[in-house]
Amino acid sequence: MFEIFRANTGGYFWRLKGVNGETLCHSEVYTTKQSAQVGIDAVKRIAPLAPVHDRT
């Protein structure tokens, strides 16, 4: 699930959590809540198509 939070410094950010409740990733801080939602929408749209680059 995605969660949107208010940043301590102002603005908004989101976290993606797994089914076990652990944070998988988080976003940068956006100036508006709407911008944070747009970021979530972009991740939902792009992630299924994103390739994996093994840099080990």
C-alpha cells in the first residue's frame, strides 16, 4: 500500500509498504499533496515495465 505523509520540513512524501508492513521505498519531498499523488500514480504505471539492472 502507499501512504502519504506530511514532511516535518513542509511538503509531502509517500511510502510504499509491503504486506508485512515494512517500508519498501519512499519518495522525495513534494511541495504539494497533489504532486505526491502524481508520483504514486507514476510508480504504479511505470513499475511493472521497469527492467532490473544487476550492478553487482
